[in-house]
Amino acid sequence: MRRILIIILLTCPFLPAAHADTPGKQEACLQKLYAKLYSAPSDLARLVLNDSVCLQLHATLSQATSFEYPFDSLPFLGKVYSTDRKLRFYSWNYISDQGDYSFFTIIQRQADNKLFFLAQNRPSYMPDEDKTMDANSWYGALYYNAIPYVQHDITYYLLLGWSHYSDAENFKTIEVLSLNDNHVSFGLPIFSKGDTLLTRVVLPYSSRHSLSLQYDNIRKLFYFNHLHSLQNSDTQLPDETFSAYVLTKDGLKYQDEITLQSDKHEEKLPRDKMQLDLDEK
């Protein structure tokens, strides 16, 4: 069934809209579809409804005016602008009867209203920190921040994301996104941790706890709860101290301990965090 789902979803973004209603009118349709998706009684019903969501959302976002439209009545759809407002990310997920998570993202580029569609070709997995990948090997995540990063006159985007790995573990990522014409790729060897150069940062942690991963624009660093393992366990727990990756002229350098100096650095939760299930407590 998962294979059938992927085939349907990979084809649906390229189908044109039957007619061009305003984003407001199409938002009402999406609201009903999402409500049905999250109350569906079976995996088969979710498959069919998510296919409809995909088609309708693509038709809606194909209109240039959609980039600035708020979509405020869609709380289960993550809507995040990059900090330079050149990209917009729409993320959602649903859970199967067996507890498997399925993630989907559409990236909208403001310059030409190009849409890039991401869907999993396999169940959610924890990506390697030393490999690059394309859209066909996407691991699945909900993205809640996107910061431009320029290297050799090429603009990449550093994405902060949340994903579900197992009943025991979730993970967050600092991912590097590259958009080149019609191609999406992930990963870039810019994260320095000791003598190791990483293409992305993966932070696995106990699903019974919350992990903060945020960007501090003033200090130019990505900070997160320090992780430690319990005795005789591989599961990592976040504590109340913080580590960071600091932006430098040569990339991002790991710093084992930092101090959050004032309340202005306290985590600001994304508006849709609870609806998007970014952390299960």
C-alpha cells in the first residue's frame, strides 16, 4: 500500500487545476479535506484523502497570489517562510493505523512560483550525517525555520526540522537545502565537529521529552539542548544545558556549551507546533 501511495503522490503535483478559484475559496476546500484526513477510519481512506489534499494544495499554490496568502484556517498545515521570504514551506503528516508517520512538504519559490514536492519513498528513517541526498531519498520531516546561507555565491537554506523515528525516539535536524532549477538536494559538508565534517546535523532524543533547536540571529548560531545517554541505553535525553553550531566564514563550528544570556534567547515556539506534533510530551 505504501508503494501505491508514493506512485499516486509523485504524479499528483503535476496535474493542472480544473479552474482557477481564488486562494480563499480553495482554502475552504482544503480545510474540509484536512478535517476528513485526520478523522479517516482506515489507512485506505487516508491514502485517498491525502491524494486529494495533494491535488488541491498543488492547484491552490499554482496561483501566484498564494505565496502571500496566510491560509489561517489550516492549522494542521505548516506554513513557514524562509527568513529572506524567497521560499515558503508547506508541511504536513499523518499517522497510519500501525503508528507509522508519513510526511509531505511542498516548497514554493517566490521568484517564479515554482513548486517542489517532497514525499517519502520509504518509511521514516534517521538520515546519515555524512551523505547527501535528493528528493527521492527524503527521510520525511516537518520544517519550522529556513535561513539562507551563502557559499561561493550560491544560496543554500539551513532548515530546522522535526521527525519521528520510532515509538521511543524522535529527532531534529539542521539540514542544508539546495534548489537548482527543477532539482532538490539535501546536505553540504559545512558542519565541523572536532575533526569530523558533517553534511547535516541529526539530533535523536527520547520521544518522552522535548528538545529545543532554534536559530539565534543576533549571535549567528543554532542552539539546542545538550544530549546525554542513560547508562545501558542508547536513547539520548536532553538536559538543561545548551550546545550550538556557530556560523563562521568557513561554515558552522560545533561548540559544546553555550550560555543563553537573556530572555530574548528563550525559545519561541512555532505557532502551529502543537498541531504539527513537533514534540510529543
